[in-house]
Amino acid sequence: MARRSALLLFLLSAAFSSSADPARNDPRPTGSSPLPRSVVFRGEGIFTRLVSEAEREDWRALPIGQRTVRVGLALVGTPYKNWTLEIDDHIEAPSVDLDEMDCWTFFEISLGFARMLREKPAGYEPEDLLRMIELDRYRAGHCDGTYYSRLHHLEDWIRDNARRGLVLDLTRSLGGIPMTGHSLHYMGEHWQEFRYLRHNPDLIPRFQELEKRISSQPVYYIPKGHVPAIEARLQNGDVICIASSWPETFTSHVGLAYRDPKGVLHFLHATSIQAERRVVIGPRLSDYLFAHPKAAGILVARPLDLPRSGAPQPAKAAERSAAAMEVPPVASSPGRPTPRPVQSGAGPTGCGEER
């Protein structure tokens, strides 16, 4: 009897402990964080405004590209700020800053918010957006709490997201050619400029190896002289990565394609140019490229929705999805771009429009 009583008490204790500790039965969901929400999510008032606008205008019914651009347009005027992802000395976590953003966080927030709208019919919370950001921003869609798990280079981001069926890399099909004479080694050599590397020096060799590995893989780009001819094939929401002529990187800036009601394809982006430093509807994409001498051309990634399950789409399904999104091309505005002076922007560690 004593043994049976002891066994019963043990089982009851185990059951109570399990139910009292949700972590035992409910693993940490994607998008949650060990850091406080006040650290990983800024701009909840803006989030609420965007949700209200999206529900009022039924953005959810739009195709992914149109949805992404609609979010991006709603963010026009947001101040530019770099390093908004450096939120802790040691812990890396998915984060969103709607108060201020740089070129990369602008496009990924626009895309993440657009995907979020399709994942739920209503009742959106900041954690829903953080979950979409984690799927997009981190290698294999998972943040393991370390700085290394974040995708830090656009060419690496395209490969990883394309491999998981989250984007289509259209660069080669649009006439892209290999970039030669370029390599990556900035993070490994200038680690003092990066908060996480300064506080976690054991990561430096891994980043040096990562940059070597990325540099050893072919990167294709569309030279800017060829961009006017392919602008008609670009769609709203395409992610436009600016290829750099600076040999110590492949890309230096990023934004979204936006076709206005007159059919002109604009560069929608968070600019680091000192006179603006905010999210803007830029000029015609090819005009932008010719106005920046150090912009060599573009890489193009077409975003795709997640399937209803929330897992990345298989490649074949992704291709069918992209094909269904095709619309008749709209002729872009004629004439050679008129160059304008290039103003100073961010340094080589951020959105370097001057690079």
C-alpha cells in the first residue's frame, strides 16, 4: 500500500509540474523572444494603425506583391535609422522597429506584414509580425539566439529564402551576368563596429568563414545599363537589391519595386541620403541607378506567400504561384535617366547608397 501511495503521489506531482510549467508542453513558438516586448517591438501604435488601415481597405485580398507595396507606401515618411537590430550585447532575437528603420528592415517589415495578413483573418498581434520576420530574416527561418543565425548579406538572404521557396531569384532569367572581382570580408575584419561581435568575439572566426563561403559562390546581377529594358517585367513588391561597384561587397542597398498608376516603375526604399533619411517613393528605378555612379545594377527577388500551413512553399509550387501573379507588362517611361548629384549616405556597415 505504501509503495502504491508513493507511486500515486509521484504521478500526481509530475502531472501538476507539467501543467504548471507551460514550457514543458508548449515549446517556444516562432516569433517569441527571451527579451521583453519593449525591446523587440517598437511602434505598437503604428502597428495598430496599419492593421486598421489594412482591414478597412482589405489588403488581405491583394496578391503578395501588391500587399507588400501597400504596406510600404503606408510607411512612407518613416525616419531612417541604422543599427535598429542591435538590441542586446549577447542575445539575438527577432525584432521590429516601426518608429525608425533602415533599407533592409523597411523591405522585410513590409513583406512580413503582408504575409501576416494572409496567415490570419483578423486579431493580429505584434507576435504575428515577429514570427514572419523570423522566417524571413534568419537562416533556415529559425533564430537560435545567436548573431550568426541572422542573414547579414543580401546575396545570402536571396539564396536561403529561395531555397525554402519564400522568394524566386529572377536575376538570371532577367539577363543577369556574374559579378566578378568582388568579395566579402568586412564583418570579419571590422568586427569592432558590430555590437554582437564586440561582445561575442568567439563568433568572429565563424563570420570570417561565412564571408569566404559566400564570396566563393557565384552572384549574378543585371547591369544598370540593361535595367530600362527589363523594367516592364518587374512587378509591385519585387525586392530590388542594388549591386555595388565597390569590390568589398556585392550589394549595398535594397528596396521595393513600385509601379505607379501611370505605369512608371519606382524605387520605394528607406534612404540614407543625408538630405532625406526616411522612407521615400524614389524616382524611376533606372533613373535612380544612373544617378548613383557606384550602383552597378540590381538583383531581383520576387516574394511569395507562405502556404496555409505556414511552412515554406516547395520550389515547383512557388514557380506556379509566381506565374499566376504575372500581369501584362506596362511600358516604362522613355528617355535616358538624368543623373543627379550623389549625396553622402550611410557607411559601409549599413545601407551604403554611396557605395
